[in-house]
Amino acid sequence: MVNSLKLKLVLDGYKKYFPLHWKDEKYKWEAIKNFHDHWDIDAESFIDMFKKATADSEDGKKPLNLLAASYFYPRDMILYFAREDETTVRNMFRTLFDESLDLTVRIEAFQSAAESLRSKYDDGTWRNHYQNTNAISTYLWLRYPDKYYIYKYELFRKAAILLDSDHVPKRDGSVASMIEGFRMYDEICEVVKADPEIRQMIRDAMDPSCYPDPEMKTATIDVGFYLARFYLDEKAGRTDNAEWFPADYSPNLTVDDWVGLLKDPTVFTDDSLRIMKRMKDYGGQATCKQLSVKYGGTINFYNSGASFLARRVAEKTGCPVFESENGNIKWWPVLYVGKHAGKEDDGNYIWKLRDELSEAIDRTDLSRIELISTERSGPATCAYTKTDFLSTVYMSADRYDALEALVRNKMNVILQGAPGVGKTFAARRLAYAMMGEMDDSRIEMVQFHQNYSYEDFVMGYRPDGSGFKLTEGIFYRFCRLAAGNPDKPYFFIIDEINRGNMSRIFGELLMLIEKDYREIGITLAYNGTPFSVPENLYLIGMMNTADRSLAMIDYALRRRFSFFEMEPAFNSEGFIAYQNALANETFDALIGQIKILNREITEDKSLGRGFQIGHSYFCGRDKSGCTEEWMHAVVEYDILPTLNEYWFDEPLTLNRWEKNLRGVFDD
């Protein structure tokens, strides 16, 4: 059950809120009436009928906000599907609206049919059928407004937490979570229905264009919206009664003007779109601090980002700009109106999207722009320190200090050494230690090869159906991710860095990765938009010094990286402790032979220290796992094949070491 005392406080606030906001919320009751006036599953033209039933204008041209807002396009997809296969779409809605069937079965059938249509008819324009639980609950609410609610996870979750509900939905997009949310709203609805003031207040506000809402389901939806978008801020003292300003200024840009600007990458960069998407998701108004806390990124990311964006808009359109009394130009009013926030927001402004810009965002597909900076999936994080690093990576404390200082100072480091010295193992754990936690969401790893290209790494046209599509590369995307969370370090790890054609892969980024050029933007060749490598991004490469088939690393890249030599750690404190813990005479004898072997490899003029045998071949065992079978397999299938490559033209040396290593296992 919901907490009745807390709900009463919410309803008291709603009664004050409702008269001031009815004109903004009335469309929900009008939408139901319009739907019922036009819905006819057997209409001669399903498309024409559906357009009118789900529109907020009689001609059906202006889509219902609930099915077109927040960068989702469920209505457009239904119309697209109906143009291709009207019969299937009719049957989808027949099944969805069949109350004799289980609700979960109906929704899953609807989504399955939508995905089948998308797979069959998608021409590369759409990435998703967009028929999520939010959209489907809207269809159900329009058809049966006395039974269903519009389900939106964020709103339902805030209500559940505030009201101490047992029905807290999960962020999994599942039907089960939606049904849990409905159960909570049913409890809220019973209280709303029993409040005569609310019933009378809504009844007095309605006119014939509105659905009468006898069961108060839509009123409950409105209460939930108020709770999540207004009540919590009011409760925290984040708003006041100040008017939005500047009241006498407008950039004089229409919705169509903004739509065109949103599609222009020279004006709305990905970071700009990210700010707009987050502002819209928050409800269209927020402080920079609120956006920073919820979605990641610094306060300055939103503050400066909005100012620079507004300036680009003004330069592109020549629109009027706002001048303060002292003659200084303020750029943010191009995008927003504002008012002072409460003390808890440190005197910042609450910004509210201009109506025309807000509607233009509704019409613009922002699905490729991530909403939350750290939304990448991964295991839960835990603390990780220098001590943790030294306990698993057999390196002295002094060497670790030198390596960390090198990474922080140069920002680009290559770990070089022979196979088996633990370069890859050390690189990831070095990132953990510098982050202070094991957070794989802030680590990206790739492996270069001869065919790896700029198009894979940064950006390029990739095959897409019968044509080609401009696609962002892995490094480009990771840079954007790091830029959205500038207070934390990110690590891009490149295995086998010397196997790729460096100039071909990095292109113009050869300059941008330098420490002195971080955050300095240049125009990319493919999309013509500014791009920079963030200063919280570190590059760690790994290079195998024993691969003679590879040419020397590109000099232009070499001078942008520092090189850290990793050597076999058989004599390190960590490995010695590991060896002593195994207490295995055969293992001791084998390691003794490997040390002698490495001295000979180092002294060989055709080889050298970069060809030594690494310690990682012999790590990761406990007493029970340190068997002769395991050690023998390492010698036969790892060490001897390597020596065969080293001394392919010196059979006597190779034969001697075959006898030495195999002799460890002789009685």
C-alpha cells in the first residue's frame, strides 16, 4: 500500500497546481475524446483513421504529443507499417484491445509483430519499432481510459519511492514492471476518486472537448506527473514564485526553423543534442546541477555547452539576441527562458526550453544519442588501489609509481615487451588503480590488425543494405562518452598497436591525442563537425617486441607516446612470494632454467632483451593446480614453439634448450 499521509501532501499540492496548469494538461482528456470519436478498427483506410484518432488536430497532421514526444516515434512506425501491411497492423490492434486475453500475452504479441514488420520492411531508416511499454500503455489508455494508465518508468519510480509503495517498477522495459506500476496507480486512484475537491475541480474545468473521466484514471496520471515533475522540486525548495524571463525577448525562430537547426551538425553537435535530450527527458526544465546529478557531466558541460550552442544558432540564423541592461549579450535566452532556483541549487537558474524548440525536439530522432553518460553496462564497481595492483601484477612499487606518473604526464603510453610479460593484464589493472575502482564502463579495448582502418576507429561510410551509411567508430564514440563525464578518467586500451597502419587509423587525430591539443577541436573529414579528444581520456597501447614480422612503429605516432618497457618479473617480490607459496620443487627447477634461458636470449645479438620469456606463462596456479602435466604443457606448447622461431637457423642451440627444459621433468 502507498503511504496515505505522504499521498495526502501530494494531493494538497496538486490542488494548488491544477488551476495554473490546466491549459497545459487539458490535452490528455481531449486526446481520449478525440480517439473515441475517430477509432474504427474496420475503417476503410486504417491509416487515415489512425492519424485522426491519435492526433491533436482534426486533420490528423499534428501528432498527439504522447506518441511523438521524447525522441520516440511509435505513431510514425505504426503508420509506416500500415503503409506496407495494413492487415497485419489492424490485427495487431485487434489483439491488443481484446480484453478476453491476458494482458502480457497481448503486449508481447504486439511487440513481436512490430519487430517482424520492422525486420521485413526496414529500409535502413529505422533502428527500432519503438513499440515499448510506454507507447503500448498509451494505446491501451486511449482505448480503455477507465482501466489503464500511461506508463512511464521515471514517473512511476519516483512515485513509488516517495509513497513507500511495495510496487517499485524495474528499469527493464518489461510488461511485469508496467503491471507493477499499474497496481500502485490503482491504489493512488482510489484515494483520488475519494477526494471530492479534486473531482469537482476537474469537473468544473472540463468542457465538451474532454473525456469525462468517471473513474479518475487520467486524473491519476496527472497527479503522478505533478508528483514527479513539480512536487519533489517544491518539497526540496528548488522553485519559487518568480516569473520566467526574459519576458520581452524572443529569437523569433519557428518550430520548422528549429527542426532544420537540430539536423545541422555544424550547429547542434552531438554534445548539444545530448544536452537537449537530457533537458527534454527531465521534463523540459531543469538547472545545470540537476542535469549533472541525474545524467552525468559537469555543471559547466551544460552551462558552457548551452551558451556556445546558442551563439552558433544566432550566427547561423542572424536571430536577435538578448542584451542585459549593461549592454552585455546573454546567449542562453536563445534556447531557454529562466528563473532563479532555490538556495539548494546555489543560486543557479532553472532553464526551461522555449516552446518552439521543445516541439522541434519532439519531431527530431535523437535515439542515437545516449541519455546517461555512464549507461554502458558492466559489473558493479569496487575499490581498487595501488596495493591491489602490486598484489597481482608482479612489478615493484617504484616501477608502478614511474608508470603511473608517465601515464598522467604524457596521457599516451605504450607498454612494450616480449610475449608473456603481462602487458594486457597490467594495462587494465593500471586503469583500475588510476580510477580507484574496477569500473569497466570507463575502459574500452580494441586490437589493431593490418586491415584496421580510420573508418573502424573514427568515422566512415559502412555498408548498409544496398547503400552506405556514415557510422561513428569506436574511438569517436568513446571520446564522446568520456567528454560527457569529465570529472572521471577514461582509458582506451589498444592491443597489438604496432600491427596497424598508424597514419591510416588515426588520421587527423594524430595531433588531437597530444596532451597539449586535448579539448582543441578540428573539423573531421567525413561529417565536417568539430571534434576533440577530451583531457580525461588516457591511451594505453601494447606492443610485442618479439614479433619480427612487424615494421617499426610510425615515427609520427612514436613521438606522441611514451614507451614503458615491461620485463619478465621472475625476480620481483610478488613472483617470489607466489613461487614460495606453491612450494613445488619441479616448478622451482623450471623457473631456474627459464631465468638462464632469458640471460642467453638477452646476450644473443640477433635477439635481445625484448625476446625474453615472460612470467605470465607460469602464473595463476595454486598448489593443487601446479602439476607436472600443466608445466609440461607450457614447455611443449608455449615455450619450445617460441624458441623454434627464435633459433630456426641454429638447430644446435634449439636442441640444447629442448633437452634442458624437458630434463626438468626427468627422474
